[in-house]
Amino acid sequence: MHPRFIESRIQTSLSDTRVVLLSGPRQSGKSTLAQHLAADGRPFLTLDDATTLTAAQRDPVGFIRGLDRAVIDEIQRAPEVLLAIKQTVDTDRRPGRFLLTGSANLMTLPRVADSLAGRMATIDLLPLSPAELRGTPSTFLAQAFRGRAPKSSPAITGPALVATVLAGGYPEALKRSSWPRRQEWHLDYVRAIVQRDVRDLAEIDRLSQMPRLLRILAQHSGKLVNYSSLGAPLGVSHPTMQKYVGLFEQLFLIRTLPPWFTNELKRLIKTPKLYFLDSGLLASLRGLTPARIAADRGPFGALLETFVLSEALKLASWSDDGPFEFFHFRDKEQNEVDVVIESPDGKLIGLEVKAAASVTSSDFGGLRKLAEASGKRFAAGFVLYDHTQTVPFGDRLFAVPISSLWS
């Protein structure tokens, strides 16, 4: 088992909170980590087991009764159990009684959020990062919010960077050494999500079209969301498309980034951007391989942007300095910053992603606009690029290797 840097946050939460929910996409490693944490003797119950699921659904109170402490895996399959958990932890308020895992963002469901408000800590676990694969925590965010350029040693560039991005972070996919086998795993994964988790969460009229819809969304990763144009190929209306996107976001397959803006500036775009949360899954949905990217590097930019956002989200999830909020920035003159991260004290850093091996002053146009718009809140801006050198480009502006993210 690779080290999961989120583990210390989970242990801390179990020491002072009655219920801890570990959320994230299926196959991100939640069950493996939860079983590791259950080695202290607490029962491990998974709702992916048909008998256990039936017992939980038929008699939630009886299912929970008598459990002093427990790990309950895939809790989204029987959300009615959460009310029974609320009742028991209100009677016995000791911390660390229940560790839950869920492959859906349950906090988007009002009855769940209300039932365990103040009683539950929620922690997200995304697929493995290069830092975890190497066993070395990253200091990127800590350095960035101090206005410093993070170091990258050793830097990963060229074909090695392409291979890292296309691999993604799902542990099971990483076990497969060939690109066709990894793509096959990713596509099987999408089919399984549609057949099981989408059906569990919502009544969907066009369930069989969901894999095709995900492939359509894959072509728009890194772009501003336009629900009407997204739904047009399938004849899906704007409201229905918005519902489907929300469902995939709830399952941690995609993420929509809201725009960063300030009321003092009126000429900012206020449309969210859509991203996939794993670059390997995105590559498989788009049919991209190292050979195809070597022949045409054009599609690599969208993959790299997805990869950088995903890595930044992972860094934020481990950090003791959070919680951080994520945005994008774009004004009506088309100046943009791919990812804007805001710290709890209101400081901002901007990340602009470039798939090329060279950077010019013009690549910092969006970051300069962000710095101007945010004033003293601006901590630093970075253009992440395919090179080994860190180069300053002005006050708190740097070109840095992409591998700085995990150094």
C-alpha cells in the first residue's frame, strides 16, 4: 500500500469528531485505507456486500444497534443508515465512533448534510498522486502562499511527463503496464459507475447514454461550461444537462470550477469551467496514447490542465493550512488563469498551465491581471511548463517545472 498523506488528517478527525466520512471516487483507495485504519479492531462492514446492504436497508436502527465503533464502507448505497448513526452518536458522543466511506458526495444531499451537521468531518480522497507514489510529501502550496518559487528535484519532462499525465492516479489502472490495458480498465470503470452508482443516486431516463455523455464531456474538459451545447449531440435540454453534470460531479468524476471575481471589477466572466478529476480517465475517454500525443501534441494541453488541477486539489486535501477554495479567472478581454487557489485568510495564488518547454512574458498576462484585480491578496503566480528550470518573471511571478507540484 502506498502512503496516503491524508491519513494523518483522518486520524486527527477521529480523535475529536464522532463521525468521519472519507469521500472520493470509486477505486481511489478509500476501502484499502479504511481497512488499514480498521486494524485497531473495529468491525469493517461494506455495503457493496449484498447481504450487508439488505440488512442495512431493511432495518437501519437494528444494523447500527450494538456497534461501539465501526467502519462502514460505501455508505451512499444506504443513506438511511445515516439517521440511525445520528441517533446513536447523539446518545454516545465519544469521538471516532464511525468511519464511513462514500463514493458520492453525500454532503450535496440536504437531508444528509442536515442530519449529521456538527457531528461529522468530511475528508476527500482522490486517486494517487506522484508525491504519494514516491513517498515524499510536497511543499508546493506552503511555498507558493509565501510568495516563493517551489523547487523541482528531479524534474520530469518530455515523454516521462506525458507518461505520468496519461497514467492518472487510480491504483488499479497503475497496476496495468500497457496503455491498452489501462484504457480498457478506465472504460470498464465508467460502465460500472453508470450501472451501479448513477442508478443508486438518481432516476435517469437515458442511463445507457451516460458513457457517451461522459465522452462528450471529455472533449470539453478545461473549457467554460455551456450546458446547451453540451447536450445538443444527445438532444438533452439545458436543465437536464445541468442535472447530469451535477450527478457526475457528485460521483467525483468531474469538477466545475466557479469563477473568481470581485464586485469592484465588472468585466469578469462569471461562467464556471469543467474539468475531469483524473487525467488518465480523461485520456482514455478521448482515446489518447503516448504515440498519438507524440504525433500531435495539441490535445495534451487539456490533459495537462486536468492533471495540474487534480494534483493541486490533492495537495490542498493534505494541507494543515486549509481549507482552500478553487476558482478560475477570466475577463472579457480573454485574459485568464487556469486555476486560482484561495487560502482561509484570503490570499490567492494563480496557476497557468503550459504544455510547451518555453515561456515568454506574454504567458503571464492573465496572472498580471489577477494580481491587479486582487491587490494585496495576491501571493504569487506560476506558469507551470514542461522544463527543468525555475525562472522569475517579475514580482512574485515565476515559470516553474510541472514536477514542482510533487517536489
